[in-house]
Amino acid sequence: MNIEDQKNNIPPKPVSVILIAHNEAKTIRKDVEEFYGLIVEKLPGSELIVTEDGSTDGTSEILREIASRLPIKLVQGKDRKGYIRAMLDALELPSCEWVLFSDTGGKFEPGNFWKLEKMRDQSDLIIGIKKHRHDQYYRRIITRVFNSIIRMYFRVQVQDIDSGFRLFRKDLVLRAIERPFILKDLISSELTLRMLSLGARLAEVPVAYHLRQGKSSGMPPGKIPRVVVQVLGSFPRLKREVEFLRKNETGGSS
């Protein structure tokens, strides 16, 4: 909200909150209720979209119970799409100009939205930098190294490119997902690079990050080396893609 809006007591613009759930029975009720109560209820016109991706642990039943008493938009399917397909499909659902996307599992505190919201007037993409991390030490090291490589290779100034807590303009992300994605993992990294190539004004805000509660559905340690090799091997193609988007955004100028 800008200074003039504050003077006139104009509330911030509404936001579409997106959560993707897969086998989140232990935490999904708390996640949904807190995101709804701390954000959606406080911003008239906002909405909470929950995409449930083929859970088998009771998550589906919990979400249906929540949807019976809270006006959330619940999207469910019997077959699992996988995180990337579920995320790309979910990004086409918001009705608000601004979208907040957050990982589930108790990783992020919904109230941190208000830290990102303060940057809306001068930004198109605001990423929550994971600070005060409580996850495994090796994941912190990998994140630090990966971000350093990204900055050097793609010449972008971003501190936490794959963070799962971000606020962005809907029109920009819809343009970013028009063409097929290249990476099979770390989709938020590619999405960020695409949005930056389309001229997104980036801001990053420190937010607390917690160890996932319950069984992790994230990348297992044994898979990390293989994924790193695959992602790094895809960098030349990804660089050509973002350069293509950048040239088309600027009308073909270099």
C-alpha cells in the first residue's frame, strides 16, 4: 500500500492465495485455516485456492470438511499430477490481480505475507527469502551454492530463487507459463527466471522458514545429486529460453 492509500485508509488489493496439497494430513488443516484467517478474511475480495493432488493419507477428506464450512476453492482429483503440473494448473485459477503462492507442511508462516505486501507498489514479484532456517544443514548449503551458480550463469541478482513463498502479479506469471517448461525439478527457479526475462521488478524479503512437519514429500537426499546434475545440464537450454523471452519482450532488441 502506498503512502497516499494509507492516508485515505484504502485497504490493500485483494489476493488469490494458492496452496498445493499432497499427503498433508498432519498439517493441512492448520495451513488452510491460518492462511484463510490471517490473509483472506482481512482482505475483502481475496480467495483461497487449494489444489489437492491425489493424496492417499486422508488429506482429501480433511479438505472437504474444511470446504464445507469455509468458502475456499477446492480442486481435487483422484490421480496425482505431480508438483510441477499441479502448480502450473493452479496458476491459471486465480481471479485476483495478485497471487500469493506458498508451500504447505508448516514451512512458512502465513503472517509473513504482510512483509511481502508492503513491496507491491514497486514490484511485480516479491520472493520470501528463507531466513532463520530450521531444516537440514545440507539443504541450506545446497541452496546457497545453487543460488550462487544461478547468479553467475544467468547474471541475475536473486538471493533465493527457488523459495516456495512468493507474491506476484497474475498477468505476468500467465505470460511466463505460456511456453513449455525445461526443468523437471526446481520449477520455481525457472519460473523466476522467466518472469525476470519478461521485465518483472524483483524484491526479496526475509521470512522465517521451518522444518516441514510430518512426512516430507520433497526431494529425498538420495535424489539430490542426480537432480543437481540434470538441472545444471539443462542450463544452456534454459538460458536460450529466457533470452528468447527477453528479446520478444523488448521487441527483438538486444
